[in-house]
Amino acid sequence: MAPSGPSERRAVDSPLVEAFFERRENLLLFLAARTRCMATAEDLLQDLFVKLSTTDAGAEVKAPAALLYRMATNLLIDHVRSAQRSSRRSAEWRRDTRVQLAGEDVSQEPAADEAIISRERIRLLADAVADLPPQMGRAFRLHKLEGLSQAQTAQAMGVSTKMIEQHIAAAVRRLSERLRP
Amino acid sequence: MAGTLAHKDRAAAEAGAWLARLQGDGLDERDGLEFEAWLGAAPANRAAYEKALSVWHEFEDGADAILAELSDRTRRAPRPYLPRRWLVGAGGAALAAGLALAVLPSAVMQASAETYVTGKGERRTITLADGSVVDLNAESRLQVSFSRGARRVVLGDGEAIFDVTHDAKRPFTVAASDRVVRVVGTQFDVRSRKGHLTVTVARGKVQVGPAGRSGTGLAMQLTPGQRLDVAESGRAELKSVDPQETFSWRAGRLVYRSQPLADVVADLNRQFDRQIEIADPELGKMPITGVIVLDDQAAVMTRLSLMLPIRSVPSERGLLLLRK
């Protein structure tokens, strides 16, 4: 698990480690924006801690917070690459284990890393996406559900990346209002 | 109380903006530092962000199932219009103004199809999913269906200005009358009223050809400043025009060059409730050249009577035009 208790602190923390503990929660929320779930974000935070404890802390770090976010960003980039590989693997695995029951696709077992969402909840989520204004809905679907980057989504829709970011922002707001009253 | 609500509202909007920004392709530490500053700025910010994040993660987990559910709906789509799915344009104003925006169950992409209808005196600007913008004139009907390889629009009786975004892989076609207007990225006006079609090009290249195999006539290539007139009989005529004159209805002006009064009256009858009738058919042939500003009908009638030797009197249906 990620470091959190004081026992994990060394007697004399480097300024970098100190800066890490000061903004641990913020880093977690920053990482979680790009991970599947909070647990994955916690794992990455753990990786970040390991990395910074092993870096040469003797060197004076002028801007520890900036360095931490830079490290976090790099971790996210690596993580997204490997997550794409593993999700492709798990999609293949799921195909292999899928069976047909009365015309319905049934997975024999849900993928281990996947939370199980009820059929009912899926319908609610799909309704919420279907009710977004068309362009906003399309941006959300391409970017969030089909996994295109914002730039790819912008290209697919023939609008600017900034426009996609705005659509996603508005969609997130609408969706979180509707789905979590 | 109201203050707290406004506060939460703002936090929710900003949380959405942050979550979107953090998905950005060029994410770096500056984003992180600014994000941290925002989190610390108000307690409501952190709560709003966490709420948005949990919904975001739910969509991540359910992505495949939600996509399957959405495409199932598209496939099932039994009826062209489901009243349940009538959307109110941008938050109510559009419906209030009489614009009916019907969205098919498939609206959320793939082959999404939407129908836009304008009433008398109504003009609407519609931004399509690809970023193309359509200005719809009064009493017009437009059906839009986009798919992976094609952008198809059907203009029923009506007039529209299309400002089409460039996408060579997905040609944009407008079917109107029995012709198909095919473009890649351009700006043009299509008017299809009672079987009479005109296509006016302001930018780019536009091809107008017969619709389907049964259609007759050759395809024609139009360049900026050209207008193709296709009469109901099928007789086509190519003219040089100032496209901005054709486009002027968008700004609430009608520009005419030696057009018969009957045509002008037909246009006005799409703009105003009180219908105008011309007493004498010979009067209807009288040519008009000038600009008519569409503010209110009484003012329009006054200006019209200054352009031609005519006067209007109230009638059972609305107004009757007589020779002065």
C-alpha cells in the first residue's frame, strides 16, 4: 500500500520527501484523473514514493513540488502505455471466455481488475450519455468511452482540441450532477 | 443558502474543467501545480472534484458495456421519432422559439440522425457534430445523418446556408429536390422551394448532380460566386452572383435583383404570420430590385410600397396587395 503513516517517515526526511507528504492527497487526485480507479492511483503514488526515495536527494531541489508533479506526469504516461497493452490483452481474454446464453452475451467470469457494474446501472449511465447534447455526447463517447485522446477526438470531429476539452468539462459536470445527486 | 449553492455550482463547473484539462495530451507539472492551488482554494473544490472523479471512474469501468448498450439502441431504433427523446436545444430557449429538434435514438453517434424544423419567421443556427454550421431559414426542414464514412443532409422544402468543415474522408452531401449537392469543405446556400432549387457557392467547390440513378441531368461543378438555378421542369441555369446577397437572409435581410413580386411575397409569407395575397396576377410579375429588412411586417409593407406602386389593405386572411 501507499505510504501514509508516520512510521514510514525517516528520521530526517529530504525536502523532496517532505514535499511529497505535504501533498500526498493532491498527488493522488492528480494521478487518479488518468487512472482506471483510485486503487491504481494509489499504486502509482507508491511507485512515485519509491522513485523519489531512491533518487539522489543530496542534490538540492529548488522546486520540489514541480519535480513531484513532473515525476507524477511521467508515471502517468508510462502507465497509460502499459494499461493500453493490458486492456487489449484482457479484451481478448474476455472474448475467449464469452458464451452465448439465449442470444445474450455472457461473460463466464468478469475480469479480475474490473468492478462489476449492474446492468441497471449501465443503462442509467448510457441514458445519461444519450441525453447529452449531440456534439458534447459525441466528444464524450469518443474520448472517454472509445479511448481516443483529446487531439484524436478533435480530429475525428473536425473541431479544435480546446473545444473538445470544453465539451468534456461540460459533460463531466452534467453527468456527475445527474448520476450523483 | 443561495451563496452556498452558487459556491457549489461554481466548484462543480471548475471540477469538470479540471478533470477535462488533466486528460490533455500535453499534461505537465504546471498543470499539477495549478491543480493543487485550485484544490486548496476552497473546501468545496476538493469535494466537487472527488464527486466528478468517481463518476469518471465509473464510466471507465463500464465503458465497453455502455458502448454496447448504446449501439444496441441504435440497431433497435424502430421509429423515426421518439417523443421521449425530443431534446430542448440549448436549454429551453430553442423550443420556446418554436424550433423542434428531434433526435433519433441513435443520436449519440455512429449513424446519428437528427431533424431540425423551423417555423414561420424563424431562423436558426445549428452546429453539427463535425463542427459544420448550418443556418436554417424560416419554414425549413433539415435532416442530418452522420456516419463513419459520410455526412448526409436532406433539405426538405426550405433554405439553408452550409458552412462545412473540411473532411476529405467524409464527404458532405446535401440532398434537395431531386439533386444531390456534394462538397468537401465549403460555404454555400441551398434553397429548395416548391421544386425550384438554387445552389449558391461562397467558398470552395460544390458539385450538384442528379440524386440516385433515376435522376436526370448532368453533374455540374460550381465555384465561388456561382449560382445554379434548377426549375421544377429540370431546366438548369448557371449565373454569376454576389453570394453575400444570397446569404443576407441570415442577417434578417432579403436582397432582390429583378425578381417578380410574387416570389418576394412568397418569401415574406414564410417570415410573417399575416399572409399576403396579390390581387392581380399581372401585379405579381412586377420586378423588384432592393433590400428588404425583416423587422416588422407593417414596416416591411411600407417600404415595399415605396419600391413599387402598390398598397396593402387588410383582408380576411391577412393582407391584400393592390395596385396604387
